[in-house]
Amino acid sequence: MKNVNTEISTSKENDRVIEYAGLSFYIIYNTDSLKTDDIVFYDAVIIQAGDPEFTRHIITRIRGHFNPEHYLKPVLLLNQSSLKDPYINLIDGTLYSLEQIKLILPSVQNILLRIKDLTFTSSLSYEALIIQKTISFMYSRNIDKMKPNVDFNSGIGYNYPILSVNFSRKEEHQVLNIIKTMTEEKLITKEFHDSVYLCNNCTSGYMSYREVCPKCNSSNAVSQDIVHHFPCSYVGPIEDFKNQIDDELNCPKCNKTLRHIGVDYDKPSIVNDCLSCGHRYQDFNVKAKCMNCQFDNEVEELKKSTINVISITKKGQVMAVNGYVTTSRDLQEIKGTVKLDTFTTMLKYEVERLKQTDGKSNLAVLHLKNSGEAYSKMTTDLQKTMLNFLIQDIRKNIPTSSIITFYSSSTILISLNDLPLKIAKRLTQDIVDLMTALIETNFKDMVVSIDHSVKPVSNKLSGELQIQQLVKDYF
């Protein structure tokens, strides 16, 4: 039985390692290199936070890694002073002395336990990989809601901690696409936080807004007031009223002195003089110059994007535990299937058809319970090949009028139209047997577990509701 330290002590093998309560804490000093390869051998990391820039780089390297043994590692800061950075949201606690490990131990233990719940697979796309990282991190930290933080260093002006760390400043706009996909996949819900306007050329949010000449687009201009003299109704730029002797204003038309604004005269507007082309104008154009690519945008053409607070859903938590393999967009490449939205629309029409006829149609669901185990044993190319083979074989065994879609990478929906329920159940069982044989033939050491269910399509309920009722036990 392994000895469990009841007191904090330094490891005999490595003086960088602190041992306590059966856990090992690896210390990274601010004089170290930026390499973090060794952290996989320890339970948690303690970063000496004396140098804010060094601390930021280390946190970025750990959380930006694609190995879950890196990016999910509990990270603590020691002697944190004034690290004011959005990436502070990527740490799991702060220490002012190593003795405080005792106080933060329950939090570290809880993170490590929740990490053990997770399944990690080879994702079909980079987008799916980032989504898997995000939901895994949120699940392991028991984070229900992620709020974006204002960040000057961000390409979009806001930082989503575990998302933004995966992209360079120039690529950070892709975070918004990831969030859109996660929302479409129902892995998260979103709540409005702010709006940002991004460059129409490179999608950067670092803009310089300028008033420019409508003739030559130069921002090199001077402005002056327009003066309206009440007694004689003369209107002109204020320079017409100035003299070189004193500070008084004299009307160039009637020579009277302007004494009291609001009584003798007013300033109804301003006029601008372009120092580049000499053009005089009142109404200027506004342009937004991108500081990233130097493109001068018309403000009307800027890309408006919404910044949202995101919350993980029950489905998101389940997918973190089971392993998230692919997005619906990736699955659209599988021949013989339709998009889930298309499937839902076609089911809606089928419900309407059944209201007018005595036909019988059925809805079947096939759910691979241990999909995470299966996908984790395959490369990305092998996953795509297997899914293509599965759909081709399923398609051979069902009527041509049947429709197939992926609800997720582990769940297939089939609309079996114009068939009695008894025949639909038999066909579904045949498909389950076929899938089981195909997977077990290719993965001899794997026990396949496929749940399935078949229900008649009701003309009393919407197609979307019937789908939700069919898959609710799996998510």
C-alpha cells in the first residue's frame, strides 16, 4: 500500500516536487525555461508568480496544449502579486506559502476526480478538438458559466479563457465561430454580453476610428465654428469674424462687434478644412482603420459580432464524459445522410402527411454507449472510414425512402417511412447486429454496447418534440 504523507514534504528524488496526501505538486520557478513537458508526471503544478510575463507564458503553454494531461492539469500560483490578466481565470487557486497546500487540497482532489470521469478521443476536426477541450475543462472545474473578459491583447477585444488560449491574436475571431457551433450542437447556451465590430478584411477588432475628408479620405483636417450674426444674418466660419488687433469678433458684413453669444450671435455648426486637398466640408465620413492589416473600413461594412456569456448544457456535460468526436458539419460529409435540421424538417412534413392518410411511419434511434472507447482506438481517418462503412451498410438494409441523420457522433436517427412498427423493429435489430459485427470485427478486444429504440411517428406531436423524446435518455 502506498504511503500517504500527512505532512507537506519535499520529494527525495526531486527537490522541485512537493508531496502531500498522496499527491505530487511540481514547482515551476520564474527563472526556469518555458518547457512544460515534465508536468505530465505529477498531479498538479505550482507556478512561482513573481514575474507576470513569465507566469502568463507558462499558463498559456499549459492550457494551450492539446494533451489533456497538460491542459487539464490543476495549476496553482505561488506568491501572486499583481497578475492582472484574463488568463488568471485559467488557474485553480493561489498560495502565499506552500503550507497553504493543505487548504487548497480538497479543490485539487475534486478536479482530479472529475478528470477521471472524462473520455478523450481523436476528434475529426480541429474545431471538434477545441470544443472537446472547452467542455472537458468546464466539466473538470465544475464551471457552469464562462464570462468573456475585456482583454487589450485579444484580437476581438474579449478573452474566453480556455477557448482564446488556443488561438493567436490574428486567429482569435475563430473563437466566435467555435461558440456558434457549440450553440448549434446544443452543448452550450448563450446570453448576450456585448457587441463588437470587426475588420471586414481580416476580422480583427483592433480598429482606429477617424473622421475623414469626403473628397480625399484624409484625416488631416482642422475644424472651426460657424458663426451666425443675428442682426445682419451673416453666416460664415469664425475666422471671417476675427481680427489681428484684439480678441473681439467683428462681423465682416456689417462691422458690428459680437459681444454676447445667444444674444448677438450663435454657433450653429462647424466647418472642416482638409489640409491635404483643401476641400472645405461640414459633413465628414467616418472610417475604421484596422491596426492589424491596415485596411480602411467603411463603418457600415464592419462585421458586427455578438459577445456572449456561455453556459454548458446537460448535453455538453454528457459529451465531455463520453468523448466529443465531431461536429455536425463534419458528419455532413458522410454520404447517405442528411443534416439534422433537414431531417427535422422532413419529419415535420411526414407528420403532416400522416394527418391526411392512414400511413404508418417510425422513428428509430441507435446509440453507441461506449463510443468514446471506440473512437479513442481510431485515428481520424479511420473514424471517417468506419462511419462511411456503417452508413453504407445501414442504407443497404433499409427502404430507399428511409432517411438517416447523425444526432451526434454516437447517435444515429433513422426515419423508417411507410412500414409497420413490427417490421421497423426487426430492421432496426438487424442494423444493430450489423453494427456490432462490423465494430467487433475491426476491434476484437472491444465489447460493443448499442442501445436502440423504435417508436411510431405520431401525428399529434411535432417532429422536433418526438426526436427529443426519443434521445432524451442518452443525453
